[in-house]
Amino acid sequence: MTIEKISGVLLDVADADYLARAVKLLAAFLDAKEGSQPSSRLVDLERRLSRASSDATRSTTGGYVSGAKDSADRDALSAYEFVDTERAANILGCTPGNVRDLARRGRLPAIRSGGRWLYPAAAVVARAERQG
């Protein structure tokens, strides 16, 4: 048996999830910006972090939790961050179609950037907290 030296960074599940979401938001921003695209390395990093985070969550909870609102790190979202439709739906505990409908009716602020709708994270979190 040989012992190998391993170098790297150890993240807990919450940090891995937070970092995966931040990288996904950066990739979405770059994708929405005209003439710019996220690198394959960035996309791969987001995929690996998301997978590791979800695998760790499944192993500690014994499976997936269905119908639960995404409450991780709500307080860490700043007033200057934006979330995409899918992430807003996860925070609000509804479907992406419901999020788009809220924006269409003026009940949730939204901006269109590069063909995608983005929602102020603070407004999404505030709405989720009002819903209970």
C-alpha cells in the first residue's frame, strides 16, 4: 500500500453549494453579455461543484427533499446580485412559468439582459419571506 499526497481545498456542503451558484451566476452573466461566453473550464467547474454539492446533500439527508424551498444562504445574497428564472423559482418554491408571470404582471422586478430575464436577488428573497 502506498500513501499519496493529495493537495486541494476542502469545502463543506454549504460552501460548495454557494460557490456553485456564484459560478453559475457568473457564467450566466458572461453568456448574456454580447460577444462573451463562459470558458469551458468555468462551465465544468460549475458542473462539478453542483454535482458534489447535490451528492453530499443526498448522502446526508438520505435522499432528495421534494417541494422544499431553496433557503440556503438567502441572507448572503446582496442587493446587487441577480438570479435567473430557474434560481428565482427555486427560492420562491414555484415554477419558472410562475416567476415569469409575476414579472409580466409587475409583481417582481426584472431586467432583460442578452435574451435572458434576471431578477434582483433581494426582491426575490423578500417576496419569498412574505410568502412565509
